[in-house]
Amino acid sequence: MDQTSAITIVRFQPDDQIEVKTLILAGLAEHWGVLDPSLNPDLNDIASTYKDAIFLVVWQQARIIGTGALVPRSNRTAEIVRMSVAADMRRQGIASQILKKLCQEAKAAGYERIVLETTETWDDAIGFYLHFGFQVTHHLDGDVYFVLDLLPQ
């Protein structure tokens, strides 16, 4: 990335609400072809829904181009959700930077394990998580589930 494409990763702020929701829903609509907004009620008030989570927003200049959240599931496990990168910004390492930052945040918070899930037909996402070191734990109802242990084995 050159100087003009530098990005900043920061915590979600309430002023980010509309742009973050729009970005995530656009990615889902692109993947599915259609979108039922009622299936994503967590995006109607991100600050409240994710108040116990670490919700990251990626800025490039004055535009939000990516998101990712780390949600506590137990004292030792957190789940990554809402990973999204603007369509015109993909394949530039942005998702990798988000994922690295979420893993760093998880370690700093004392989590030992990160889990996540995605749709079995989302081949790019599956390949991305496998390349990063996540391992498939199981498949269920059209989804594939992953784990990444943060502690040395």
C-alpha cells in the first residue's frame, strides 16, 4: 500500500453506525444476491448490541472500508463476527490486518481461543481463515465452524 492508501484501525464509535451497517449489508447482499435486513437486527444499534465486544472499524481517509468484531463467549473464548471489507478494497490485505488486530486484542484480553463461522459456500472466506491458521472444527446446517488456539501447544 502506498501513502495515499494508508488505513487506520480504530474502535467503533456511534457516529460510525450508518456507514458500518451499510458496508456490512452491502457485502452480504453481494454474496447472497438478495438481502433481508430483518435477518441482521444486531446492526440496527451496533453500540448497544456489541457493548461487551471489541468492534473494529477500518478507515481509509474519510471512508470506512472494513469491520470486524471480537465477541466474548466465555472467559477463555471469543468469537469473531462481522468481518467485512468494501468490495473495491478486497485483496489488498485489509482483512488480514483486521484479523491480526482482533487476534492481538483477544490475546491482550486474556482469551485462549477464537472461534468463528461462515457459510460453507463462501469459498474465499474459508480459504482466508484456513490460510491464517484457523482449523475447521465441524460443519452444521450449511455453515463451517473454525477455531484458532492462541496459546502455544
